[in-house]
Amino acid sequence: MKAHCESVQHEYSISNEENSRLLMRTRELEKENVALRSHAEEALHRGKLDVSNVRVEMLRERGDIERERDRLESQLQGMLSIRSVTTVLWWPDYCKVT
């Protein structure tokens, strides 16, 4: 009976040690999980910021291009007006109605 009691105590001791190791490993894995989730959330947030920054830059460049287009269009209209006035001045017979 004494040998059986010692055997059970030994198994209990081994079981407690294994349980302690498993609990420590579980805590380590939980900490690692929290760190990895935090890192993933940070990377996701950074990605969203990068997309937003690209969109803002794209809109800024689009505005610059549209302003340049409008400026060139205005210059062209001005040149066409000058050309039509010059044509009338140089060829007055061209504008006469018969």
C-alpha cells in the first residue's frame, strides 16, 4: 500500500510539473499572440494611411493638371480670338456680305 501511495504521489508531482510547464507555455503563447495582433493591426493601419496619402496626392496632382489644362485652353482661346481679329483686319473683303 505504501508503494502504491508513493507511486500516486510521484505521478501527481509529475502531473503538477507538466501542468506548470503547460501554463507557462500558454502564457508565453498568449503574449506572443497579443504582440502579433498588435503588429498586424499597426500594419493594417499604416496601409490604410498610405492609401489615403496616395489618394490625396492623386487628387492634388489631378487639380494641378486640370488647372494647367484650363490655363492652356484659355491661352488657346485667346490666340484664336487674336487670329480671327487679325484675319478680319488683314482681309476686309473676306468679311463683306454681298
